[in-house]
Amino acid sequence: MTQGPVARGTALVWAWGFAALALFAGLAVFLAPLEPGVVALQLTFTPRAFAAIVHAWPPEDLARYRAHLPVDVALLLAYGTFGRLLATRTRVFARAGTRVHAALAWAMPLAAAFDACEDALHAWLTEAPRFDVPQAYALAGGCAAAKWTLLVAFALAALLALARRLSCD
């Protein structure tokens, strides 16, 4: 028995979702020793705040942080693709309305784009001290804040859609 296009599409959604989850879990374990944590670094907007965190890490922790960046690219590709496919190939957001649905379809890919920008800036900013370019720190922090806002908004919308669906069944 062969699968129809809807079943194949749904399987693709969940394959990307599981890939994103596995990459996220692996990175969370890999980065767990960092104190202060990665999110604290992501949400810095000034050279001073950034340096306070990076200089709290011993050299091997900074190397650990920099080593995670290529894997983070795989993660952002996975979660961006998952979010887009979830919004466009399933009926999760079917009752959201056209404009809301269109926004949700682009929320995760846009979050991934902000994440990619943040990663590129963090790779550059952790390579050598660059305190003379405060705009780069502000841009990296802004990209991280936008990423987290979009990810949380998407997750809340998905939970609301699921709750509505469960209450209607």
C-alpha cells in the first residue's frame, strides 16, 4: 500500500520536526556546562555585557561555544523548515484566518534567518575582541531577541490551535 501525497507531506513535516528536536537536544547537552548560559550571551546588546559573559568562560568554554555554531546552522535549517511545513502542509492552523496563517507560515523561517545572522555575528565577535563596533553587538542582540520572539509566538500559536482543536473534538 502506497502513501498518498498528504501522508507523505505529513511524514516530511514530522521528519524535519524530529531532526530539529534531536539537534536542539544535542546542542543543549553540549552547551549545558557554559555558565552563564548561551541565552544570556545571545541577549546582550553592548560590548561590555557581551565581554562580561565571554570573559567569565575559560578558554575551553569559549571554544565549546564557537564549536557549536556550525551545528546550530543545521538546527536553524531544520526548525525553519519544520515550521514552514507545519504551517503549510498540515491543518494545525486551519482556523487561524488567512493573514494569521500566512504570518505563521513565515514565522519559523524568519526566526531561522535572524538566528543565522546572530550566529554569523557571534562567530565574528568571539573570534577576537571588537569593542570598537558596538553596532555589531546591538545587531546580534536584536537578531536574537527577534528570533526568540518569533519562536515563542509560533509555539504559543501552535498550542492555542491544538487547544482549540481538542476542545472542538
